[in-house]
Amino acid sequence: MSMNEPSVRSIVQQLDNLIQQPIYSISPSALKNYEEEYFGKKCKKSKEMIDAAREVIPGGVQHNLAFNHPFPLAFDKASGAILRDVDGNEYFDFLQAGGPTVLGSNPESIRTKVIDLLNTCGPSTGLFHEYEAKLAGLICELIPNVDMFRMLGSGTEADMAAIRVARLATGNKHVLKMGGAYHGWSDSLAYGIRIPGSKFTQAHGVPLTYFRYTDEFFPGSLEDLERKLKAKKFRGGTAAVLIEPIGPESGTRPIDKEFLLGAQELAHRYGALLIFDEVVTAFRISEHGAQGYFGVEPDLTVFGKVIAGGYPGAGGLGGKKEYMKYLAAGIQTGDKVKKALIGGTMAATPLSSLAGYYTLKEIAETGACQKAAAMGDRLTLGLQELIRKHNLPFVAFNQESVCHLETVGTMHFAINWKKPWTIPNVLKETGKRKKEMEHMGAAYMAEGLVTLAGSRLYTSAAYTEEMIDEALRRFDRVFAHVEVLP
């Protein structure tokens, strides 16, 4: 479903309307029934494991995506579009490990090659392996504005590296990120997360001085972006304009091509590099990334997740040679420039490089992005039909295989730069709505639907029309128990 300008505007209007409505969520009686009959009786092993884990792991889980109400479930099998928990319950997987498994989970075609590698080279040597070059070559071939690629351990690391390169390349200091976007958990980027305009309010443990050169601009507003660029011009200049190309939080607040092209022009006019964070979109929106999909030319591209095919070591930075020279290691390139010190023994391991190479190759050769997108369209259209059937204010939309089901609009709240005093009220309201997102997520889980925070769903090439239709029947059962909360 192409996210052209009219549809983006329409979706934003629907989301604006949603947050003006009272909260619609799973009824307390239905939630209690799910808690007792499903989680209480059918998930006993998960409960025992999580209770034990809480003694040795803070909060009981390691991954931000793993928590769900009333307690996290433990999974022991993933195959295609299906997950299985330790109690033997099966689920449709719309989390997809946070997005990277475009082919579906644990595909045999990749797994057998990984096993062969483990039987010979092993997972890591700290030395060069041929698949490092094969993977980098394939990424440069597929992504339009990537001439060179450097692999790292995560998207967080890649965003950190991108900022260092941008500062070296431009001689400027400031970074402008889109409000609400997530670019990893590094100190300097823990700013304006989830809620545009929230500034440092969610950066606990980070001294405010770390944000001297970090600022945010309102998503989709070229006016606000230029206002910030002008303000930084004589205060050290802007090194980078950092954007998720479908909008913050993987398009939860969608943006359009016109904005991206405008941002590209503004960044260059003020001497900054345009950086696309394609951790989610690369090899999912299309095999040529969001930049190929929209026809926009970023200077640097941040990668994550899918780069290692769902295996560890999932991050990297790509871009034009004139900028990537600031990351050169080993053999001298002849460019007498200062180099950013980045690295990691467990980055670009034989395991991650081989798995990434064959995963991306299969995605491109089999049309996996297009297959996943067709399933995303079917899921979204079905959800929209159910929303009408049950007369609910919910909003369902998708950017190819990145699907959104907004029931309370938690992440559509924003703090306008003209009204900073609204921060406490917005944080209070979003906290209340976040709780209901968790309750809806629990209802979905009890019906065999694993989602990302109850509001985002990724489809993969492993889905069939029959699977999507069955998933919609389960959503229908949940929607039947939704009511206005007092």
C-alpha cells in the first residue's frame, strides 16, 4: 500500500481524531477471563520461568520487546510465520524479531549454510573472512546510495558511527533528529524518544550536558527543520539530519516523499549530511531500501536487524566513498583524514556475514519484500474492515509489510515546540494509554497473535493468505470484547 501524500495526510488526520476519543480497550471482564483461562491455565511453564528469571535478570527479560501483560511468555521454537511457547501453544508471529525476518523465522535455506560454517570456521575468529566482502558487495549492489559498507554489532552502534562520520566530514557539531524517532540507546541520541517534543524527559541516567549538540524537529515539518538548522548555523553548524524514512518509530507517525526530498535539500543547504536510519526499512520496504522505494538520496545509511539475517551482529553503516573514508581501518586508503575510532571483535563475524549475505540474496532473488507487502496489504484491509464492523475509532494502515494497528494512539501524542509546558500532561496521558496497549496486546497474545507492543505488526514472505485470514478471525474475537473505558 503506497504511502503517497494524500494517504499520509489522511492517516495523520485519523490518528489526530483517535487521540481526541475516549479510550476504547478490551473490557475488564474479558481481560480478566484471558488472564485466568489462558495465561493462568495454559502458560504455567512460562510463568515459572519468568518468576525464576526475575531473581537474576532485572525485570525478568533482556529485550524491550519481550514484555507483555500479565507476564512475558517464553518461546522455544520459531519457524516461518509460527512461534511456539514452552507450554506448547502456537502463535502467528507478527513481531518477527522486531522486523528482520523478512523471509520468515529460521529459514532452512540459511540455517543449513550456517551449520556448515559452524562445522568448519566457527562463529568468530576476529580475522578477515570472505563473506565480509561478499555481504558488503551485495549491499552496495542493492542499495542505491551505498558505495561502501562497514559492519557493526547493532543499529545503536551504527547510528553512533554515522554521527561521528558526519561530524568529521562536515566539521560541524549539531545533530538534528526527528522527534519521536528511536536511533538506539546511546547517550547523545536518547532525546525526543517516542513522543515528539519530549526532549530529555525519557533519558534517565544521561547528564543533560550530553545533549548540548542534539536537538529534535517535528516529524513531517520542513518549517520546523529549517528553523532548527538556522538556529544552529552560527553555533557550530549541523553535521547530520537523522531520519527514519517512513516516519518515527517505524512509521507510527508516517511521513511522505515530499518531506524526505525537502529534508535532503535543507540538509545540504545548511552543510549537513542526510542520514537515513534504515534499521527496519532496508530489505523490508524493498530490497533497495526506503531510499530506493522513495527515490531519495541519503549521504549515509544506518543498517541493523536484517543485515545478519536475524543472527547476532546485526548492524552496519553504508554510504558514499567520500564519507566512508572516515571509517577506514587496516590498509591505508591514501586519504589523509582523521578517522573515527569504531569497531568490535564480534562485528562482521563469519557467522553474521554469511547469514546476512545469503538472507539478503534470497530476499532479492525471491521477491520476498513484495510477498510480505502483499500480506501486509491483506492484513491491513482486513483490520480496517473489522474496525468498521465493530464501529471502533481504531486506525489501521501499512507501509508495505510494516503494519500499524493504533487502538489508543499512544505514540501519536506530541508536544508542540510552541507549547513546551504541555509536557507533563502529555506524559501522563500517554502513560495511561500505554497501559491499555499492553492490555490489548495480552488479548491478542491469548488469541495466538504475537505483536509488537499491541500496535505494530510485521508480515513476512512466510505468510499465506489463509494464515492472514485466520489471524483476522482472531482479531475479530478480540474486537468483539472492546468497549469504552470510564
